[in-house]
Amino acid sequence: MTKLPQNKLNVKLIALDLDDTLLDNNGNISNENVLALQKCAAQGIYVVLCSGRPEEGILPFVRRLNIAGEKTGRFLIAINGCSVYDMHLRRQIYRKSVSSEILLKVNAEAAKLGLDTEVYSPDTIFYGKETEWTLKDVLLCKIKGKVVENYEKFLENDFPKMLVPGSPEKLSVLENKLKSELGQDKVSVFLSKPFFLEILPPSCGKGYAIEFLAEHLGIPMENTMAFGDSMNDESMIRQCGFGVAMNNARTEIKECADFITALDNNNSGVGDFLEKYVL
């Protein structure tokens, strides 16, 4: 199934998920994707990497695109929309966090199912003990992980996000429990991968961060575009002027997208779409 534009699209900001979207299954950005995004930046279109990873985990891909020195490549969105970072100013310009009350509640409920939790800083993933699941996230994000003594005491601080890694079967039970007991007014809960359950502040997500950045830059949302594949991309697919689902995206994301790429993430689907319908 594909849904493709009939005309060239008027785009001033492009937000791009990383895993299974801009990255292939080996975790690399193809030359075709790099070239298309460099062309977009050269034409004055803001190119914004938009990931669940912390800032430090996104920077290698910023360097790969080699556009951060330009004004159109200076921003990144991290931790699924909890942070907007200006690389020219070297500071965070937008931040959301989960309250300690919610963090402690989720940690307790996860423990009942034999699950462990993690919280993030810009360059470190913290957890109470190291497991095969916490290592999976550390290896994916390519940043350091750290065991914290008295982890529950540590959770009395606010953090931008908590992640619960584990088996999809257990995470499904926990997801339903948290959604029913806490409600959307207290927390955002969703699966970014079948084995990663994300816990974010309410009314928070990539779409909200893009709305902030677009307003900051004076760009109408109708001129923004987002590429994504999974549930942590849903808010930006829905809220951006042009929501583009990858050919390999989840069915739910394809259904809410304006367009679907002809090619998947292993065949430069992003670059192919941009060359044909934006450039």
C-alpha cells in the first residue's frame, strides 16, 4: 500500500525519526538519504533529527548528515519530544519531564511483573541493575549505561522519560494497567518498539516538540513534514502538515499518515520521497 502526493509539497521543516525510518536495519544512513537531506538544507529547509534517544545518542547521525553548521541543521529533538536542543547555542531550549511520583509508581508496578526500569540524562541511561534488556537499550543508543545504588531514591528526581524494556507479553500487561490507573492527564504511555515501553509527561511527544520549534522559527505547521514508522512517531505524523509513514511502518502509522513512501528504510525511502516530492 502506498499513498503518494500528486504535486510538489511546500515544506520548510522536515522532522525525521531514526530507527527503521532514516536508518536502515544495520543502523546506518544511506548515501542517498544523506544527499537528499543536504539538498533540502541547502534550499533553506530545516532538517531535524527526532528520536527517542538522548542527545548524545543522536549526535553521531548529526555528524553523518554534516549540516549542523548551517542554520537549517542546528536543531535536534531528543527523548521522544521531551527535549529540543540548539547545537549552535549548545543548550536545551525546550524541556518536559515526568514527575518523581509517576516514576516511582511505574517502577513499582514494573517490579511486580519482574521488569526493570530506566531513566535518562542527555548522555547516560540509569538503572537499578544491569540486565539483558537494559544492555539492549544501551547498545541501541550507543551511550553509556550506569547502575545506580538506591535507585528508588534516585527516582525522587524528575527525569524527561522512563523506559521499561522487556518481553512484549509483560509490557502489554503493564501498558494496559498504567493507562487505566494513571490516565492521559498524568502520563503518556506507548510502545516505541515491541520490547520498549515509553513513559513520558502528559501531552508530550515528538509532535508537540515540533510545534514548539516551528513556532520558535516562525514556520506554519502546514509547512512541516515528519517521517516515521512506529507509535512514538504518531503525534508528529498527525500534527505535522505532511505526515509520511515509511513503507515498513506499523499499520496504525500508515493509517494516520497523509502519505506512505514507495520504498522502505533499507532502500532509502526517505531520500526517494524527498527527491520526488519536495526537491
